[in-house]
Amino acid sequence: MTKTYKHALIVAGFAAWVAIDRSGMLDAPAAPGVQGVVTGPARVVDGDSLAIGETQIRLFGIDAPEGRQRCRDARGRAYDCGERATDYLKSLIGRDSVSCMEQDRDAYGRRVSVCHAGAGELNALMVQAGHAVAYRRYTDRYAADEAMARDNRAGLWAGDFERPERWRADRR
């Protein structure tokens, strides 16, 4: 198969996916056991949650600091790391449409999803920037991204913080 032919197949496949996506066929609720896709403008709820229309979405495999959570920067100064994570997710999305592929449902009925926007895969980008950690209780998918952020002392890793899951447990 020639390079030109392969390229044409890739372009045609992508064009077909875009046409189906724009038709709204992918926005239908997923049947049990079937992954569904939700696409559209997003409203950021916090560093690991968003909403597309009325659909509540939790980013799969990552855990960001809670809204009231405080952390310490490299100089030991306290800052609102939950708010910073929320702001970073907003900056990644900007005005782009977001597309989320459902992986599961959580106890609150939210779609636990891998989401993409113009910047790329939001789940991975949040962990790589150090504004969220890999949520290993559910998957190791983002463990390497977390190691990279830790090695680069990015975001949370520049100072001291309590893992969001532990922070929540300590306040129950």
C-alpha cells in the first residue's frame, strides 16, 4: 500500500467520523455495557469534572485537588491548588468543543470519561502539568504521566500536597 493511499484512507476515515459526530448520532445515551460519546461546549465544574449540556462528566483515571483544598508551593507558601486545577482545565478547553468517550459511570451517575479538546487529551494533560494525579485505584493509565510531572516538579509536585483522595477522606 502506498503512502498516498494510506493517507487517503486515514483522511476518509476521519471525515466519516466527523460527519457521524456532527449528525448527533454519537450523543445518544450509551446502552448498558456500550461506550457512548458526548460532544459539545463544556462547563468546567472543577479540576476533574465538567458538564456538556446536562451531562455530568468525571475525567477517567485522574484525581484533581478539591475546590477548598490548599497546597504548598516550592517556597512553602499555601495556595488554592483546587482552584488552580480548575483554572488550568478551563485554560486547556478555552472555547473548544469537548468530546468525551464514556468508560464507566460513578456512584453519582456521572459519565466517567476520557475527554479531548483542541489541546489534546484533557485527562493526560492535567496529570502531565501536575494539576491532577493518576487515580490508581481505577487504572494505571496515567501513572507514567504522573511520574513525568513529579520528575519535572510540575504543578503540585513543585511543593507539598496531600493526594485529593486522602484529603477527602480526612474531612469525612
